[in-house]
Amino acid sequence: MSTEAAPTTSASPPPIAVMNWIGGVQCDAAERFERRNPARLDHVVSTAPESSSSDVSAAVGAALEGLAEWRRSTPSRRAEVLMAAGRLLAERSGDIAADMVVEEGKPLADARNEAGRTPKNLELYAGEAYRLTGATYPSDDTPVVYSTLDPIGVVGVITPWNFPLNLASRKIGPALAAGNAVVFKPSPMTPWMGDRLATAFFDAGLPAGVLNVVHGMTAGAHLVADDRVAGITFTGSTAVGRRIHEASGMNRRLQLELGGKNPIVVLADADLASAADVVVRSSFSLTGQACTGAGRILVAHEVHDELLERVIAGAVAYRLGAGDVDGVTMGPLVDERAVSEMQRVCAQAISDGASLVTGGSVPTGPSFDGGAFFSPTVFVDVDPASELARQEVFGPIIGIERISSLDEAIASANAVEYGLTSSICTRAIASAQRFAAEVEAGMVRVNRATVGAAFNAPFGGIKASGSGVHREQLGPTVMDFYTVSRTVWMGS
């Protein structure tokens, strides 16, 4: 069993009362909801407005008003605001990380990493404000033909709870750099983090109405339904992404970064110590609650047993507990419903013939009482056609399958509806290159964990892992989603 961390006994502070931001003014709603600390479910961390359709409509209206000024602002003005917001976030990162631990649940080291990375995102997008260049074209009938890049209008930003600062900044940042106005709908699991991010922009001097924030369980649906919103950028589950796609008309621009069932292939020639580290980090970091996490491990039969021993050792080495306890390396799941879902997934895997080798249960002890904890879990003998092999779990549960060849591994990896990321562990360059060319995934790692992203490289998936039209947030095409090209013919 994973090592238990000693519980803390300090009294819980009163909840933070988060508000909507509409037109630069803090607003409440007729109803409110609460968010509890997933490590100590009796602790209400924050409360926030349950925004109605009229609240969201007011936010969109305020964004349209703010857009009129912001789209005419200079590149330097936009860049200055983004840089200033980044500096404020960096100055506040210690407090924000501590707050993130109690609202979202991740260990303090992971929260510090996210809080430290987010300002760098805004630095990157500040530079993009200067790179919104067009082109000139030769013409037979007019002296000059040129193109410009203009903002698309009001952008609806809908973000998940697992990276409440980082992912939101990767959407709001480029939207503002391009001259758009934003209506931001944070996850109801992390309203406080959404407010901390938005406040940095307001304190940096962003004009009223350019960024508006609405909270709630149904606010996202109201935002998608408003036809004044020119584009929706969403990161979350494939099921919700499909609903957004179905609800959007032909004139709505969509950026959908969705779920994954990300395979790791371990060939017989792999460095098994390194491969086990790749599997464990990909599968159990962030308590398995990452769209890029791995849940399906395809292992050459020659090294299956040795790799399994190493993976089990890595799984049981995690120290579970509240993220603000020293030494904790795995925090809770996001809420009690997630725990129930892990229990259901395990029961279904056993029913489908898989063998449980470690974990599979709610840990017991003073550190875990009243929290949403679940042990890191490994199954073997997984049927490739079973739910565990084909559907995203979003928790610390993995299934290991035997393979006999690279051909079989590629075919099996591609036999799911998702295509976000993937990894192969091998010493053979030819095998790695073939896997990279043939696996149906938007991202491929070689001897590296499936989790993580690079600032300057495209991020996103194919198949049911994304809309496939606009790659997500990073890389040289980052501004394509947030801009529209206008072509101008100049007569003499």
C-alpha cells in the first residue's frame, strides 16, 4: 500500500466568496454553490455564483462593449498588460500555489510548478501581439493587395479544473494579444483559481469589459448558446466537447481539446528502468487526472513480468495525502464522485477478466478519512476490447497488455476512438520512427512520459481527442484560432 502521510490538524479558514466579473464590476447571482477541499471534504474552500442565462448574457454584452476599444489598442498596449499580469502572477505565485492545493487538491510541488509556469505563458503571448503580420500579393489590376489579421470578436473560454491557471492562461493570453474580448468560465471545481487569474489581469490595467468572468454549473452551456460569441475554446471531456460541437452553428469557431486513452508501448529492447519511470510518471502523476496521462500500457511479452515488477514498485512508492502535507507525492481525486467512478472502473475491469495486482481500493487511516483518495492501481491480463483498454479513466488506474510485435502494438494503439498523445520505449531508432509515423495521435513521445507540453510546440490531438481544426494554444500557429484574415485591394 502507498505510504500514508501524517494529517494536519489546523482549523479550516472560512470560505472565500468568489464573484462574477461583468464589465469590470463584481457581481453576484441569485444562487451560489460551494467547492470543498478534496482532501478534507468538510472544509468549504470557496463559494461562487451559479450564473443564470441572463448573467452570462450580460457578460457577453459587456465583452462586446469592451471589444470596441481593445481591438483598436496598439500591440504595445496589449503586450504591456499581458507582461504586467504575468509579473503580478509571479509575485503572487507562492500564495496562489498554496490556495490551489486546498481548492484543486494537487501536491504543493505540482501547484508551485503550475503557478510558476503560468506567467511564462503570458510572456510568450505578449510577444505574439507584435507578430500579427499580414502579407502583400502581386496583382495585375491594382497597385497593392495585402492581408491583415483581425480579432474574431468575443471569445468564450471554458477551462477544466486540473490545470486551473495554466490552461486558462493559454487561452485568455492569446485571445487578448489578438485584440479579442473574453468571457471566461472557469471550472466549478476551481472558481477561486479562476478569480485569482482574472484579478491579475484587472490589476495589470486591462480595460473594463475586455475580460469578464462567469461561474456556475450551467454557465458554459449558456455561453455556447449565445450567438454573439464568435469563438469557443474548450478543454475538457470528449462527451462535453461533442455537446459543444453539436450546439454550435456553422459560423462559430471552435477549439476543442478533449480526452485521451494514451498508449505507452514498451518493446523488448527498452531500458526497463527508464520505461518503468515513463509508465509510472505518465500514469500516476497528478493522481492520473490529466488528459495526457497514460492508462494503456502495451508491453512486449519478453519483458512483461520484469516491467510489471518495476511499475508496481513505482506505484506503491507514492505517498498519498493532502497536498499541503510535507512529503506527499499523490493528492486526492477531485471529489467523491471521482472516487465512486474509480471503484466502478475497477469492478468492471475485474468483471471483464483483468487481474488486479496492486491498489484498487480507497486507502484507510487518519490521513484519508473524509477525503477523496484512491490508491494507485495496476491491472494485468487486460482484454484489448474491454472498457479499461478503450475508455478514458481520468484517475490512477492503468491496464497492462501483452504484445508480440511492433505491428501488433501499433494496431492495438490505434484501435480506440482517441488520438491525443502516445509514447514508445525502445532503443531502436527505426522502431521509434515507424511508431511516430503510424500511430494515430497528435503527439508522440520517444522514451519520455506522455504528460507535459513545450511552450513553442503545437499541442493537441486527432480523432475524438480534439476538433482537429485549430491546434491547442501552443506553437507557431497559436494565433490562428483567435484571428481572421482580411484581404484588401488598394486602387490608385
